Amino acid sequence: MPQYKAPLRDMRFLLNEVFDYSAHYAQQPNAEDATPDMVDAILEGAATFCEEVLAPLNLSGDQEGCTFNNGEVTTPKGFKEAYAEYVAGGWQGISHPKQYGGQELPMSLNLLKSEMMGTANWSFTMYPGLSLGCMNTIFQFGTEAQKNTYMPPLVSGEWTGTMCLTEPQCGTDLGQVKTKAEPQPDGTYKITGTKIFISAGEHDMSANIIHIVLARLPDAPKGTRGISLFIVPKFMVNADGSVGARNPVVCGAIEHKMGIRASATAVLNFDGATGFMIAEPNKGLEAMFTFMNTARIGTAVQGLAHAELSYQGSLPYAKERRSMRALSGKKDADHTADALIWHADVRRMLLTQRAVAEGARAMIYNAAKLADNMVAGVAEGNKAKYEEYDDRLGFFTPILKGFITEMGLECANLGMQVFGGHGYIKEHGMEQIARDARISTLYEGTTGIQALDLLGRKVLLQTRGKCIKEFTNEMIAQAKPHLLDGGPIGMMARACFKRAVQWKAMTLRIMLRAAKDRDVVSAACYDYLMYSGFVMMGHFWLKQAIVANEKLAKGGKDSAEFYKAKIQTAEFYFERLLPRADGHKKTMMAPTSSIMQMNNDHFNFS
Ligand SMILES: Cc1cc2nc3c(=O)[nH]c(=O)nc-3n(C[C@H](O)[C@H](O)[C@H](O)COP(=O)(O)OP(=O)(O)OC[C@H]3O[C@@H](n4cnc5c(N)ncnc54)[C@H](O)[C@@H]3O)c2cc1C
């Protein structure tokens, strides 16, 4: 079973040496508490909690799963106690306003915490994770009274929250939502309908659950323009803030799932439950999507988490397990066979996991800085600032969510592969990582939907290629000073320069083709997303390698071995993973006819 150890060394390298987070925090409003000492204390504290409390519950939580009995859900042994410890530690509100009992530290710190928690135990992390979406929505759109009622217990973690979008007939296409909201004389609404797949929809860890629900008013226009947003508490809240009568929103069942089995995924039946409107009528979807970028980046973290955990699980095994002799000659002469790690094919699998985990971490830490600025815009009431950073984040989001989760899943499979047949056996915990990772490419927008969002919306419709131009210019600016360097840095810089020019040109070609053939966008979007992910990760690997190279030359905080291994992992990425972008480039440029020409009735013959 993988023994999770928070990768603090790599986290600190990115925070302090690559992205200079202390300078970033110094420019943030209200971030005076985010001093280097405080940041370090948070990293250390979260690491201890994750290693000692959450990680030991990961395997047992999967084995036991959640149980459903007559509307009630019991989480696996130890979860309730771990959640109580999480609440007592003040972890839930670290990035929420002091006014509501939080610590008001930058949002990026919350993301670092989530990375550690999610890697230690993704199922557990779902419970506080969904609350974040609920809190963000109430904070942004709630009335003062709603904020005063719901924010303090959500920020402390005493209550948890959910996001109720999906219904049996629709998950992606929320224009089909049917749940009804009937206005009542007292200004409340009666909510009636069924929501499915609601994470943390019912459980035994908190005193109340606050559901954020999409529903339709009686006279609402059809489609996405007729959806409103409601707060529906599991228990009504008394005037003094205490928990009152049960609201008729009842858990009808929980799903039996492939993975994240300790996370309760509930069917919720709203049977005339009392709801309170939040945001403007018929503008609910817009409101719910306000923090969509940050929620999706939160899910991108799952790809990083599973790549990291699977690497941590498979590395010690590859060092201990022995099989045959290395092709270049005996390595462990005093044993009957050499350790797996001597075999090039096993090293390929290990290095892929490492390169993806560390490349993804750099991509996410870069986006986290943008998220801080976006949240600062909200806190300052500066709409222009919020929109600027939300737009910038909007370009990274589908790439991070789509590409990193796809690669995290691949890494989880590679981790199992390193174990051979033992990877398929439950007790080692490796097959669990693969099962847990599988959901990450499905929820919070499938990979296909992220890909359509990137190519169709962000690149073609919203910016007409400007977002690609801006990012590739950044790539060129970073690579240019190193083009003539010898050694690995020069090789990586030239590769980044070439890909930046190629990405721009390719985008233009796709735009021209899409103008003539509408199916081009859907047919090419997956390959465009994966191409973009491989190239963007290359940019962030070059960034890390440049810093490591400078530190090697001038001396840095870490040992020379750390920096050397960084550069070697970067070399592996450029030689063994980045070339996969070529396959995606070729595929996306193929005509749509081979995808579209077959008659639907000819997909099978019985
Ligand atoms: C464990 C789990 C937890 C979840 N948690 C929550 C939660 O907390 N709250 C919540 O509201 N929901 C939740 N969901 C629901 C989840 O977000 C949806 O399942 C997901 O968005 C996909 O929707 P769907 O299942 O209806 O698939 P569909 O929308 O039916 O999609 C099916 C397939 O068609 C593709 N597709 C759909 N439309 C298009 C298109 N226009 N072009 C190209 N391809 C398309 C999709 O990419 C996908 O491959 C959860 C689901 C699971 C399994």
C-alpha cells in the first residue's frame, strides 16, 4: 500500500524558487498574514494531517465504502473522527473571509492543502471540497442575511455543502434541468425534483448539509436561460442560527461506484423542500459557473494527486522487487536477480509518472497565482480585475482539467503496471488508485467537454486565437535566451520555441477549416486539447529546468542532486513525452470524413 509522504521539497522548489510566491503574496490585498513562515507552517501542518490522519484511511475507506440505510448514510470507520480533526484544525476556512471566521489567506494556499489532502485520500477530500463550491456561490451571490446565516458554519466546517446540478436526463446539457421551484407567499420556494450523482449529498460527518440547487421557475424560458439557483438546507436554520426542522430533501440511494467508494454519491429527492433563491431569477447557471474555473482546477488536482500517489507506491516496489538481469549486465551481484528499477521499460513507467506529477504541479501552481488575483478582484469589488483574471484562468482551465486528469489516469495505470500481477490485487492499493482516478475525466465536465470548451469557445469563439497567441508569445520569450545554449537546456528551449510556432500556425489552420466544416471542432478538439497539454507542460518543464540549472551553477537551497534530478526528469519529458504531441497534431488535421461518413445504422450488424 502506498505510504503517502507530502512532496514538500518539490512544493517548496516551485513556491520559492520557480514562482516566487512570497513576492506574489506581497502584492495581494489582505495577504499580510501569508508570510513565508506562515506558508511553511501551513505546508508542514497539512502534510502531518494528511500523512498521519487521512492516508491511513484511504485503503480501509475503499474497502468499507459508505453504507445507506433508510435515507441515512454512514461514512467508513474513522472518517467522522478525521473530519472532526480537520474542523478543529481550522483547515476548512483558511482562504475564506475573517468576517465569517476564516483566515482569509490566499486561495492558492487552499489549493496546496487540497493537493496534499487529495493525494492522501481523494474520497475524504470530496466532502470539504464540495463545500468550497457551495461557500463560493453563497459568498459571491448571497444576500447579507444569507451570508450571515450560512457562511460561518460552512467556513468552520461544522456544516458541509453540495452542488446539485445533475439530473437523470442531463449532466452536461443542463438546459434540460426539470427540477421545479414554485414561489411561496413568504418569499421562499418549494423545490421539487430529483438530483443524481450528488457528491457529499448525504453523510454523517456534519450537523447540516447546505445544497445549492439548480431549478426552474414556473414561467421560466426553456433551456439554459431559464434556470435559477437556490439554497436548500437539509435542516432548516432557526433565527439564532441553530439547526431546526428537517427539510424534505431526502437521500433515496447512494451509487455503487468503481472508485472513490468512501465518497457518498447521492440520489436526492426534493419533495417540496423549502429553498431560498440566490442570484437573479433565470441567471442561475451563470452564477453557478462563476467559480467554475477554480472548481475545475480543483479537479485537475486529482490528476496530479493520482500521478503522485501512484509514483510513491510504485517506486519502492521497483527498488525491492527483483526480476532477471539488466540488459547492460548484472547490477545487484549479491542477489539472484536485479531490482525492477534497473530495467529501462520500468524506468520509463516511473519517469512518466514523475514527469507528469511534477509538470502538472508546476502548471497548477502557475494557475493558482491567477486564481489569487481573480479572488482578490471579487474581494475588492473590482469587477474589471476579476474578469481579467477569470478570462486568463479560463484559457488554462480546460487544458489543466482535461489533460492533467487524462495523464493522471494513465499514470495510475502505469503504477499498477510496475507491480505486474500484484498491481491487480487489492491489498497493494495500486488498483484502487486506478479506480479512484477514473472519475476525474468524467465529472466537472468530461474530457470531451473540456476539449470543446478549449477549441470551440476559448480559442475560436471568444478570442479568435488570441489566447494561443498570448501564451505562445510567453513560451517564445522564455525559450529565446536559451536557444543557443548547449546541453539539455538548449535542447528544451529549441523544442519549446518550435512547438510555440507550430501551435499558433496549427490553430490558424483549424480556424480556417472549422469555418468550412462545422464538424471540425468536435472531431479535432480532443487531439487539440492533448496537444495543448503536452506543449504547455513542456513550457513549465523548461521553466523548472532553467531554475534548476541556475541553482546548480550558483548554488541553491536544495542539494545538487535535487537540481540534477529535476533537469534529468525534464530531459525525459522532452525526449519521451512531448513527441506524443506529433501524433495528436497529425490526427487533428485529418479530414472529418472518416469520423462522420458512416451511417448510424451501420455502426453494427447483428
Ligand atoms: C462519482 C460522481 C460524482 C459526481 N458529483 C456530482 C456533483 O456533486 N454534483 C453534480 O451536479 N453532478 C455530479 N456528478 C455528475 C457529473 O458531473 C456528470 O456525470 C458529468 O458532467 C457528465 O454528465 P452525464 O453523466 O450526464 O453524461 P452526458 O452529458 O450524457 O455525456 C455522455 C458522453 O457524451 C459526451 N457529450 C455530451 N454532450 C456532448 C457534446 N455536445 N459534444 C460532444 N460530446 C458530448 C460527453 O463528453 C460524454 O462522453 C457526479 C458524477 C459522478 C459519477
